[in-house]
Amino acid sequence: MKNEFKKEVIENYLKINRISKMKFCKLCGVSLYTLKKIMNNNLNYRIDALFKIAKVINIQVSQMFSED
């Protein structure tokens, strides 16, 4: 059982709100480097970054992962 990050959650948010990844990172308070790591399923990042992103998108952290 492997839970993978659903990067389409962020991609859809960016598309709907017509903002760049850089502006999104500023809204969330995370670096672009951290965002790239999260979207590429690299597990080497601080967990609080997920909570910051979820707060901006207005979803729960659990909704950001697949349930395989």
C-alpha cells in the first residue's frame, strides 16, 4: 500500500485561480523547491508544508493523497 501525492490537486488549483507556482508558494509560505519535492513524491520535506498548502487550497491533508 503506497499513498502517493495527487499533484493534480495543486495543478487544478493553479489552473482555476490562474496563478503561477511561484505565487502559490508565496501564498502558502513554502519554497518552490519544497513544492517540487512534494509534487514529485520525494519524501524529503517537512510535514508542515503539506498543512500550509492544504490551508490555502482549503482541503484536508488526507485529500491530497491517493488511497491505493
